[in-house]
Amino acid sequence: MENCIFCKIVAGEIPSPRWYEDDKMIVIRDIEPKAKLHYLCIPKQHFALLSEMDEARAEIVKHLFQTIPTLEKTLGLEGGYRVIINQGEDGGQTVPHLHIHLLGGEKLGEF
Ligand code: AMP
Ligand code: ZN
């Protein structure tokens, strides 16, 4: 997808250290962390919104959610973490490439 910042990161056109990578996803640190540890889990395949879900995309999202708990130690999130998916304008989504935020590394305040 042209002009998508996360597609550019996935393609390596914008450098960003990868804390995890497999054939379907990468995990990077958020450039403007909202907690002591703030990661973004980004599917390699571009789609913007949960409302664009189909079987193939659901498999990718399933893979993300199956993989996240296996990374708790690697990412320093053993104490727990918050999982957020911002959707659309009202949800505060600023990058239209579906991604999962992981926030932790400290006791988070009330939502
Ligand atoms: P959202 O607002 O849910 O769409 O989340 C987009 C997130 O991407 C924000 O928290 C940004 O700080 C983050 N972000 C934008 N550009 C980059 C980048 N080049 N590297 C890492 N994180 C980024
Ligand atoms: Zn994209």
C-alpha cells in the first residue's frame, strides 16, 4: 500500500528495530510511547479497519493474538499489559493500517 507508514516499516523502507518478526507480523516500539513500554504489533499485510475483516484477515488477527502472549518475557511485559486497537476517527486511529498497541512496563492508570 503506497504512502502507508506501517507498510514502509514492514518493507524496511523506514528503519525501525524489530522486537519480533515472523511471516505474518512485526513488533516495534512506538515512536511516541504512552507508557514505559509501548509496542505496536503490525500485520505485514495491509488492511485498515476491523470492519474490513474476512477469513484470511481473521486468521492474521488470530495469529497476532496467539503470538502476543508468547512474547511477554521478550518484551518485558510479564507484569501485565494493556491491549488497544484504535478504530477510525472517533477511536483515535492515526495510522490506517490495523495494529495492536501493547502498553506496560509499569502500573498503568485507570483506563
Ligand atoms: P493509532 O493512533 O492507533 O493509529 O497508532 C499509531 C501509532 O503509531 C501512534 O502511537 C504513533 O506514535 C505510532 N507511530 C507513528 N509513526 C511511527 C514510526 N515511524 N515508528 C513507530 N511508531 C510510529
Ligand atoms: Zn499499510
